[in-house]
Amino acid sequence: MSKDKEERKRFSTLENALHVLELFSVEEPELGISEIANKLGIANSTAHRLVTSLRSEGFITKDAHTNLYRLGTSILALGNVIIKHSKVYNISQSILKSLVQQTNETAHIAVLREFEAMYLNKIVCSHPVRLLSYVGKCNPVHCTSTGQVLLAHQSKRFIEELFQKKLQRYTSKTIIDPASLLDRLQKIKKQGYALSVEELHKGVSSISAPIYNLKGNVIASVTIAGPVQRINNNMTSNLVKSVIQSANEISQLLHYR
């Protein structure tokens, strides 16, 4: 085998191994070989070989009673290192806590991950609503204020690529028409924040504002989320100001002017 072919094979194996790790989540913390193979569209033997390699390095562990696999200590440690050394994560901690105290709502920091918004940090308020959010969780960009405020500052090409995909409806208020969503994004960019009311979860609203880096690029967002009784069109003025202020403070710490 030529050196070029060997290199391509190693890259392909690494890529598949990363895909295996991405299958595990809070909703599905344990998986069997057949499940892994089916989800990735590969043979059981290939899945077993990948899992065995990952297990030898401590990235996956096997339950002796169920014979199912779950993430091991190596991947958890790696995840903690990435999060703890993230500049946005570190400098936003105290600001996010202050935002929770000001608004009495749960606050998040999120970043764009392909066509999803991934939560980098989360601080829960004293009376939270049930949210399917946690650090590392990804939500669609088209129906969350977190995703929409990030999407509003992306290139035209990026947005067009999103529109080529079928936008999934989650509630009766989810925007799935590209033209309507584009109008929303233009409004968000102009006003400097996003308000989402029951677009992903019924009874839940959220407000988000963009975080800028030194070059003036939007790299993350600050979000508060709560029930529609506390976050709605008639009660957002002070909440919006608090979210924008928090986003601006983080942006300033990232040397944005």
C-alpha cells in the first residue's frame, strides 16, 4: 500500500471513530455494537473494531452486565479540558451568574456547530422550567433565539446551505419557510437581539444577543430561557436590556470595540 493510501485510510478510520463518539448523548448514554453499526451505516465487524480501539484508549467503556458501551473517562476528561480552557467559557462565568440574578431566568452561552447551536455553558435559575438543554447539547438554529442570533450574522452562502435542508417543524410557531426566516434574521441583525416564543418547545421562550470577538465577528451568543408567562412580547424590555448588556460585557472582555 502506498504512503498516500495509508494516510487516507488512517484519516478515514479516525473520522469514523469520531462519528462513533458523537453517537452518545444524554438521551442515549449506552449503545450496543448493532446500534452503532446501524446508526453509522457500517458493518458490525467495522463497528466492533472501532469500538475496541476507542475502548483501549479509555474513550469508551463497556458495562459488564448489559454488554453496552458508554463514554469513558478519557473523553469526559478531554471534554472538560476543552470547556475549561475556552476563553469565552472562562470570562463569561461571572457575567452569566449576574444575568441569572438580574433576570431570575436560566442563562446559556452557545456557539455555532455546523447547522446547530451548541451550549457551551449553562447556569440554572432558582425556578427553572424543564428544558432539554445541557452543556454540549445541540439545538437547531432555525427555531431557537440562540441559533437565530448566530445565524443572522452568518454569510449569505451559509444561510443558503441551511435553506437547502428541510427545516423541521417542532411546534405550530416554528418557522420553516425560508423567506419568512430570512425576514426574521434581517430583523434580528438590525435590532441586535432575538426573541423566540414557543418555536422549539411549547410554553418556553428565550432571548439571545450576539457576542463579538476582536475582529468584530459573532462567535457566540448569550441566552436566557423561561416560561412564556415570564418571557413574552409584553414583558421583554428589561430582559432584553440585561441580555444585551451581558453580551456586550463579554464582547468587551474579548477586546471587541
